[in-house]
Amino acid sequence: MLIAILYLGNQYGANYLRRDAIIANLLLVHGWGHYFAPALDFPSWSLSCEWGAYLVLPFYLWAVWPVKRGAMHLLFILGYLGLLLWYSARFGNGNFDRLTEQWGLGRCLIEVAIGVSLFQLNVLYRSQKMARMYDGIAAAIFCAIFVVFTYTNYDFYFVPLAAGLILCLSLAQGPFTRVLEWRPMVLLGEISQLASRRGSLFGLGRSGFSLLTC
């Protein structure tokens, strides 16, 4: 942060920097809705949103944790996907890339809520008998994600596909899961995570419920 302030001040002059932007970035609240110009550290919008989500998460868990029926959590997920679709259209013109420093927290909260229901489904539906079936479904979704990325620029499609992939991988045991658990693949995921700060398909692992918060 200090390096960014010094660089921007030297490049554009002291008047370019605004006190509210500096304070918002230091408190990690610059991704909560209002856009604080100039952007001092753009990649940190995700940290700001995660920080806000962690503050809200205990209250949400208290509200939904007693719900133990899988059908209810499936309905929660469908409802949150609909809410996310509306939210991205309302505040991001249908584009998630615009829901970063401005209105990023709402996007993150919805995705965290989806992640909570995915975790509950993992607990409710874990079965060794179904593990290989989940492995096959995970492989199919994995391929579908690349097809979607190839033929469309609409990034909303990634959210339900990622949710399905995360759930299936958490329940799966089979050839596809073993490939993803192979040490070189894990290392590739870690490199991708460090490079992008946006999550990684290869770094999902078997407990990657936090991917939706990235």
C-alpha cells in the first residue's frame, strides 16, 4: 500500500490521492459498494470482499445451520443463483468483472451462501457407493467448463458449473479425482492461485468450498 501511494503520488502529484481512498484501502472496505478513486491496489478488492464476508458469515451460519434437509439447501442454491443473476445484471451489466471494487461484496456474500449449502450437501450426501459416479460427473463438468469458456464470454455460466464441480469433487473417489490430487497438478493449482488471486480449476482439491468466494 505504501509503495502504491508513493508511486502514484510521484507519478501524478499529491493531489491525485484522496484521503477517503487511502483510509478505505487500509481498512479493507474499498470493495464493499462505493468506488473509492483512485484504485490504489486493485487486486485487493477480493481481500476486501472476503473480509466483509467473514464478518457476516457467523450470523448467516447461525441462521441456516439448523436446516439439515438436502432439498432445502438445493432450493437455497437455486435461489442464490437467481439472486446472483439479478445482482450481476443490476450492478454489473451482466458482467462479473464489473463487480470487483464496486459492488463486489454483494457478489461475494451470495457466493459464500452457495458455498455454505454446498458444504451441507457434502455432509448429507457422502456415500462410498456413489463416489465413482460423482467422479465421472466431476470430469464431465470439468470438460463443460472449458467448452463454455471457449464458446461464450458470459461468465455467469461458470458459477453453477463451479458449484457442481466443487460438490462432486468433494464426494468423489476415482480416476479423475486421483489425477487432480497428483502432486504436479496440485503444484500447478498453487502457482495459478498465486498468479491470478482468482482461484484455479486445477487447485480445487477435495475441500475447495472457498473457490466461490474468490
